[in-house]
Amino acid sequence: MNENPERDNLTLAEADEREKSHSPQPAGRLAHWAETLARLGLGEMATRLGASVGTLLVVLAVVLLLRGFYENAVLGRAAGEQAAAEEAAPLPIALEALPVSLSADPQGIARDVNLHTNIPNRPRLDVITYTVQPGDTVFGIAERFNLNPKTILWGNPYTLRDDPHRLTVGMELNILPVDGVYYEWQGTESLNTVAAFFNVEPEVIINFPGNHLDPDAIGDYNSPNIEPGTWLVVPGGSRLFTSWSAPIGVTRSNPAVARVMGAGACGPVSGGAIGYGAFIWPTRAHYLSGYDYSPDTNHYGIDIHGTLNEAVFASDAGVIVYAGWNDYGYGNLILIDHGNGWQTLYAHLNGINVVCGQSVGQGEVIGALGSTGNSSGPHLHFEIMSSQYGKVNPWNFLPPP
């Protein structure tokens, strides 16, 4: 027997219609599914999954929108640039149709022609002349022309005579193109001998372009065809300096060796004070006012600052072995032998307070500071010499300033 007699009495069409009316709609279906999942304990998980899917869909939609906007912007800009380029492109001109005039048009625009040409620097080959300016020194001039200070002295043997103190304002100096020596050919010497004296090979002199010598015309090196009076640059050449300072070894037992220096030489001295072997500053000032100790410029002392007629002191105890004028640029000069292998020298003095053979104590006043001889201003030229070590750097023996 049927449990639903009413359904048996319905027609097939009526049954279908009733079934459709009782079927859940889409919104109802979602609610029905949600209710079913909730009954199964899966409601919270379904809610989270749905939220994630929704967020993903929103992000995808935004990305698609931005991509479309970007592509449209790029295409629009490219089209604009192409249009601008087409507008800026010059119109084709028939050159043969333009009139050409070679005459200057005052109303036209003149072309700016730059005639300057960059020429690479080339090494100087010839000797040039430089006039000494106020404040110049051998060191400064050498640095200005990128030369060794020795070259300034060796390039001017008759002017400076190997003495940097001879440098005076207005003096004209030879400036060699390279480091070396400047030599005047006498006409009787051997090229081999001259080259050996300056420590170079003969070809160094012959082949230097600045000497303007023809190697094929030189002939015999022992009697070369070089015009007397010709000045030759000896690149890389060197020589000993001419000594204008006091000779080493002027002692109380042998002061006569200083006779070549001038009238201040003394006779033999016996006895007298002996030094302590330690030196003090010979002036109140303890800093330079001129040249420093520099064998490269034949300057074997220090020029100590001072004012005219300021006291000069004996740097150590000893005996006076020279007191008087020096013929080689030192002016008034005092030389003390300390009796222990050491001597000290005091130059350019304005006055001398001691005499030959006199014993002096360390720190005793021996003279007045000055600017006599080859001097550019008041200062004391001070040297320390040893019979064993020669002329030493005073900075290594004086107390720290």
C-alpha cells in the first residue's frame, strides 16, 4: 500500500510541478549547504575557505585592471613620441634649389671656428734663462723646474760657484732641460776624459739633441770637432762640489790648513780648553732663517735665525783657530777646535770678540750675529765638523729646539 495516497491521485505533470516548488533555490541551496556543513562540524572551516577564495578573486581582478591600464599608457606614450619625432623631423630640401653665396652676409649668423689645436707636451731640450726673484732659493727654483738642486748649482758654475748663498735677486741663471752638468768646451780636452770626469759615456753628450752635435762630424774622441766655447749639457752627469767652506781638520796643532780661507788663519796653538763633547745652541733662537743642512746643495751647515748684532755663543769649549775675514763668501768667520776631534764654525758675523789662540768656555760670547759675505740677511751659518766623520748634520748633535 502506498504511504502517500494523495501522490497517487496526482497526475505526472502535477507531481513534477510540486517537486519544483519544493526544490531549494540558489540562495536557499547555499543556506542548505551551510546548514549541512554546520551539522557535520565543518562550518568554521568552510567560512575561512570561502573568505580566502573571495580575497583571491578580488586580487586577480585588481591585477587585470592595472595590467590593462599600464598597457594602454605605454601604447599611448609610444604613439605620442612617434608623433613628436615625426613633427621634429626636418622636411626634405632640394639642395640644388637653394641659392649659394660666397659673400659675407652681415645679417647672417657667422660660424664659430675654433682654430685651437691641442699639442701634446714635449720634453724641453734647450737651456733657458731664469731671473732670480725675491724670496727665491736654490731649492725653490729646482722644484719649480722639476730639477735636482745640484743641477741648479752645476748649471751655473761661474755665477753660483757651488755656493747657494751667492743667489741674489736679479741674477740670471741657466736652467738645464734635464738633471746633469753644464760644461763649457775649451777646445783642447779629450771627449773621453770629459765624459769620465762627469761619470757618463761620451755618446751621452754627443747624442743629446739639445747639444746640436753631429755624431758623424765629431771625428776622433781624443780630439773631437767641437767649437771652443760651446756649452754642452751632460745629461745625468755629476761632479764633486768646489769646497768654499772651511777644510776639515783645522786643529790647534795644524791651523795652517785654513790659510786658503783668508786672512783669519791662525798660527800653531798649544794647550787650551778641551770641549765636553756635547754641543749647545750658539744663538738664543733655535730655528732656521735660511738653508738647512743639505749636501745636495753643498750646504753643510744650518742657517740659524737671529737679529743683527745679537750675541753668538761658543757651542762647546775650545781654542780659536780662525778669526777673521773669509774669502769664499762666509764673511767674518770664527772656527773653534775643541781638542777632542771636533770643530765648530760660525759665519757671516757682524763682529768678532775673540782672537787666534784664545781659549773659550762653552756658552761664552765670541761674536755678533750679522750678514757679511754672501748672505741675504742676518743669520748665523753654523757647522759641526769631525776629524773622523767629516761635516755632520748639526741637528743630530744639538739639543731639541
